[in-house]
Amino acid sequence: MFILLVIAGIALFVRNMRRLRHNIRLGTVVDTSDHKRERLIRMLRLALGQGKMGVRPVAGLLHLFVYVGFIIINIEVLEILIDGIFSTHRAFGFMGGFYNFLIGAFECLALLVLVGVVTFYIRRNVLKISRFHKKELQGSAQRDANIILYAEMVMMSLFLVMNACDYLLQIREVAPYAKVGAFPVSQWISPLFASFSTPVLIAIERTAWWGHIIGIFAFLNYLYYSKHLHILLAFPYTYYAPVKPKGELNNLPSVTREVQLMLGTIEDNGAEEPTPTFGASDIMHLSRTQLLAAYSCTECGRCTDECPANQTGKLLSPRKIMMDTRRRTQEVGENIRKHKGVFQPDNKQLLGDYITPEELWACTTCAACVEACPMEINPLSIIMDMRRYIVMEQSAAPTSLNKMMTQIENTSSPWGYHPSEREKVWKE
Ligand code: SF4
Ligand code: SF4
């Protein structure tokens, strides 16, 4: 049964990761072979080192507990796998003093993870911190956040209960519970179980053991559907994201080519070129890095908190831009899988059906969202690509902008003054 569980858990995880890869590859190809050193340093700083989490120290420290604790405690999974496959009990117990240290450290970390997730739960559901209760987080997103908090609480509790019962069974010298491990936390909860008979203790210990490993596989496979995918994707995203100053906007290659052709700096080789799309109306027009960013977003809302448009009551929320991009990518990916690899038009697109022009035009392009994001995710780049589509493909820019652009075109001045009058106007 255990081996079947492991095979099923891993097979499902591989299937989910293949789906994820397929979805991200729906975006356009970007060259990420440059600046290898800078990319690596950024990944080590932001993903491994949690470099920007300390900006909000309390949340940063709690997140560090959960991050370090959760990763290190999962070393324990290796022992559980060996025990499960070979029907041993505490296979690493032969390490003696070092094993005592490991189990002791795992228990302390499990306690810190519990403190972290319980505090996160209180901040979200009792204190109701405003960024966790914006419109885009209502419903499934809020449920997802809470499911993960419950799952972490349950898994850490099962780990401590398992050890508490093991500790008691070791004292009673029940086979195969040989005296191994140190239990600095669970020995304090063991009195809760001390009155139980040995068979009941074994049953609780085994149930907690199975529950812990089943929980880990369930968690692993739930990731694909959850914002918690960031625990895996923070690393590739911080490596593959473009290396450039935060507010810098890219030139569209399709526009650059058109301009070069007009200026005669490149030759039209007469080859049939596919009609370029200017900007993005759907996820297929976004880059793979932008789609990876959407999957990496933790929905923490720090970007929305800092966004001047959101602060002044506009419809725009940069977090929603990332959430919508991910939802649409999932939808398109499912559509393609259902129709044997071919996308069936569904009369929907990212622009309009998910993200409205009103949201897009509310952006001031200040890049405060990028600065605030712990992973330096860039909602601004998606906003700009979609605006470009509205302007260049739909010619549907707001009237005030059209007027300004015409004036720049005619007089090189957004206010429409003739160049010869600039100084005069300024003096007046
Ligand atoms: S760049 Fe746009 S979305 Fe980002 S913080 Fe500024 S106004 Fe908000
Ligand atoms: S884009 Fe960054 S700051 Fe905004 S919600 Fe996602 S992870 Fe948080």
C-alpha cells in the first residue's frame, strides 16, 4: 500500500509539472541566456535568501520560520520513505547522537512553523488585514490561502503527535520502538497520551505517520492548483526574469522591425513574414517569463498595497493582473488538453474578459508594484503589453491620450505648442 501511495503521488506530481510546463510554454520565447551571474545572484538573494521579506520584519520572520522549517522537516520524509518501503522503524536511528540532534531540530522547527502559520491565520482571518480582503481575493483565492494554512497546521501537529506517541512507546520498551531520537517538544505533549494503552498508542502513532506522509503527497499535488506553487517557482522565476532596471520598458521587436523597415536600416528580404501582433490581448502574446511570473505570484498583495492607483480607489490591482493572467493561462492550457493539442476558440481573451481597459489605463507606470514584490514580479510589463495592443491593434486609446499623441506627432509637444513657442510659453 505504501509503495502504491508513493508511485501514485509521484506520478500525479509529474503529470501536474508537465501541465505546468506546457502552460508556461504557451507564451512567446525569450532569450534568457544573458547575465548568468546576475541572474544567479538574484535567485540566491530573493528566493533562497528571502532578501526582500525583511522589509516587513514581523511577516518576514514568520515566513522564514515556515520556509526553513517546512523545507528542513521534509528531510524527515526521506526516513519515512525508507521506513515505509522496507518496513523498518526510524531507519536513520543508527546515527546515534546526530539523529537525536536532527529529530530535536525538526521538532523545534515544527513548533516554529506552527507559530508562523497560526499567526498568519490570525492576521488573515481574525485581524483581517486589508490587503488580504480586497475584491480579487474573495472566494476561491481566500479558500486556497486558508486550505494551505490548515494543511500546514495539520501536518506539523501530526508530526509532533507521532513523535509524542513514539516517545511513550520507547519508554514502555515496546518493539520496534527502540530508544532513538530526542523529543524536546513532543515530550511535553506526551502526557496527553500517557493514559492510553499500548495498542491505542501504536494506533495513534501509525495513524499520525500515515497521515503525515499522505498529507505531504496531497500537499505536493495541490500545489499546481494553488498560489503556493511559489515555493517551487520562486527559484526559476528569479533566475529567468529579465535583468534590467525595474521601470525600464522593452521595445516590441515587431515595432522595432517595422520602424527599421520604414527607415531603411534593414532590407525587406521579400520572405512571407507572419503578420506581427503589436502588444498582447491574450496569454499567447505574453512571454514565457510573464506566464512563469503569474504562476510564481504568492498573492501577498504587497504590490497592490503600494500601488498609487489602488490607493486612490481606482479599479487597478497589480495582484489581480497576475491572478487573472494565471487563471486565463490555466483555462487556455485546459482547453488545449481537452481538444487534443489544438486550441478551440472560446470567445474569450485576457483583455476585456479578465482585465478591463479601465484597469489598464489606471496605471501610472510608477513601478512601485515591482519594487514592493518580494520576487520582483513585474505586473507593469503585462499592463504595458496590453495597453500597446489597445493602442496599436484596436486604435482604442482614451480620447485624452489620442489627443496628446497627435500633438506629439504634429508639434513634438504633448501640449500642442509649436516648438518655436516653447520658450515664450515657459516665460509666460
Ligand atoms: S506601475 Fe501601475 S500597477 Fe504598478 S504600482 Fe504603479 S500604478 Fe500600480
Ligand atoms: S506580484 Fe508580487 S507583490 Fe504582488 S501579489 Fe504577487 S507576489 Fe505579492
